[in-house]
Amino acid sequence: MNHRAPAAAPLLLALVLLGAGCSGGVEGTPGAAGVRDPYFPGLGNGGYDVTHYGLELDVEPAADRLRGTATITARATQDLSAFHLDLAGLDVESATVEGKPAAVNRAGKELTIRPGGAVEDRLRKGRTFTTVVRYSGAPQTITDPDGSKEGWLRTADGAVALGEPTGSMAWFPGNHHPSDKATYDIEVTVPDPLTAVSNGQLVSRSTAGSRTSYHWRTAEPMASYLATVAVGRFTTQQSRTPDGIRLFTAVDPESAAASKDVLARIPDVLAWSAEKFGPYPFTSAGAVVERTGDSTYALETQNRPVFPGPPDTALLVHELAHQWFGNSVTPATWRDMWLNEGFATYAEWLWAADHDGVPVRESFDEAYEDDANWAFPPAAPPTAVELSDAPVYGRGAMVVHRLRLAIDDDKAFFALVRGWTKAHRHGNASTDDFTAYVEQETGQDLTGLWDAWLYGESRPPEEG
């Protein structure tokens, strides 16, 4: 994990201690500063569960400046004397808990919030409370352990926020582990003629002077790594699918012509995916297409995947499959990422079989012969550096196909998949949850399959 530790702002360290009530009123113990993720142990925070983020962002791309107010509604899961928020860079100007000034300390990417007030203001277990944090600064671009860039990425005409696995803390404070999902209202104000695009549905758009505010709402739970903001000179289009899903696409003009035909297939891909994986889990969909070079990878940001230039159909299928696998059914920890990528890669194989005449067995054989897929077991990447390497994708898809062969009944297999997405809709699930679910539903002991294909260190016989 390679975070750049920001220097503590002098104003922050002395912030509102006078109003925090150092004497007490608040009892309990501090929430944990991390949730002990296998690859990012300091990511996320304990002691509370966020239910809603209200983010108000004022973005000045030319000045590389962001000013934000985060209103975080959460439920205490223990008696809290203090709690942590993840935030990389940016200067905190003030914080309140339940409308009263709170003391704030900064240590790298960890904010410690200590509520003040009287006895009746104690954050008892089960209590819902609201924290407001005001902050500003130049948002960071974060370098991942594998060298890729995330967080706040500058583009030719604006910026785009990409958060997998830790980058969302670069633009708003929160509980940034995938196990804590919440609903979102994100209002972004930008200078004209730029457009601000985010997740969910566009609730309102209003202009004052030379600046326009865009209010986006995500009503279904979302992990913070799936939250996005894209600011640029986009060409936008709104429509609905035949079954009522709202579509919103935003395309950089330089990518518009090359993207047109592929983006027109979104309704068909969603309908095909729903047949395979169950009903689409959200009320909105679409895409953000940047110009080539603005980012280096696609990301399945919820409702509206971000593409680093015009996508091909296979990439569109992959990122839309993530709306089921990863976005609705979200990994419990980052060790479970193969559940996202294995199923999304398998969706590509299924699409190729149904539309391009490429049998799934042919896709499987190609993956099987690729030595890169055997570097490590998909359910146990050695370190965070390998989290997005080939075995998580290709060998993950092979696990899914071996399961299909073991069931030996396509109707039963796809019923199993649809049941999985239904059972964990808008929740979190681990690899153990998946293997237990499969064995319970099929009545089979599949230990040999899991040992060989999911956890095995060597390449098993293809026909074994």
C-alpha cells in the first residue's frame, strides 16, 4: 500500500478543541482505524456503519482546486468516544457531530473525530448520528501498489475520480472499505461549459452566473470505491431501456464517433445480462467515455462505468456485468475480488458464444494455455501488487466454468447464478459465502474443485 502521507494542516491540529468539550460527555471507546483487510489493513474504519453520504463539491479544474462539504450519516455499532474517517490529502477546515463542534486530529490519511457536548450527546451503540466535514485543497492522484494511478486524475479538460481499491479517499472523507456501503447524494458545481457526471440519476441541474451545479443521487447502496465524478466537455445523452432503466451517457467529443455504435448496444447488453444473471439491480445505467489517454483503464463505477477511450463490445459487456458482480454483490474484502473479475470475464466468454460464434470451451482453453493465469490462485493473490493480475480474471473465469461443468446442467447452473445475485443483492459476500452457497444449493461436495481450481498452486489437468 503506497499512500503519500499528507502533512498535517496547522489549522486542523488546533481545530475547534475549545468547542469539543474535552471534559467529557462522550463515553465509550474509539472506533478502530482500520478493518484489517488482508491487503489494506488500515483501510476503512470500525465502530460505525455509514448509511448515507451527502457530498457538495465545488471544482475548479484549471486551478486544480476542490472545495467540499461531506455530510455523513452513520449508525454507531459500539459506544463511541471517537471515530476515524479516511482522507488522503486535502485540508480539513471544520467538523461537527450532531451540529456541535468536534475535535479533529490528523495522522496521514486518518482523521480522528472526537465529538463534544453533554451527556445526552453520547454516541451510544445503535444511535444514528450526522457528521459534517468541510475541506479543500488540491486532490491527490494515488499510486497503487501495482503502479497504476487512481484517486483524482487530471484530464485534458477536467478531471475524473476513480477509486479502486483506495482512491475515493482522495476526494471525500469516509469509511473507504467495500464492506461499508451507503446511498449517496453528490452535488458538483463546475465552471461552464464543463459538465459534471456522477453515479445514479441526475436529480437537478441549476446555473448561477458562469457556474452550473449537477445533483446526482444513488438510491441503492454503493461501495465508496465505485463512486465517481467526471468533469469535462462531454456530449451527453439520456434515454430509457424498454424495461424502464434510465440511461445516461457522457462522451468526450473526441471519442464520440468511435463510441457511438458500441454505446448503442447498452440496452441489448443489459437485457442479455439480465437473462443470465437475474434482474438488473439498479434503476439507472450508462457510461462515461473519456478521450484516449485521460486514464489508462476502465472501471465499473456504479451505474455508469468509466472508459479510457472508445470501448469495444467485450469491454462494455465486462463492465456492465460488474453491475451484478462487484457493484450489487460487493466483495467482503479485497481478497474476494475474483468474484468480481471472474464472473465479469466469464460474461465476456458467454457473450462471445452467443453473439460471435466462439464456444465457451474455446475461451476456456485459451485461458488454460496462458501461463500468466497460473501465477497464483485467484482466491489468494500473494500481495496487493497482484490484486489485478491475470489469475484473478482468467483463472477466476475458469473456476466459474468448472463449476458449470460440475453441475452438468445449464438450466441449473444459471438458476444458481441468478440465485446468488438475488441472495446477496446490494450486500457483501466472501469467497467462503460463495462456496458454501454453491454446495448448499447443489447438494454437492465440491472440495476437489475448489482445492484444484480456486486455491491450487499448480495447473490441474484440464479434464480432471
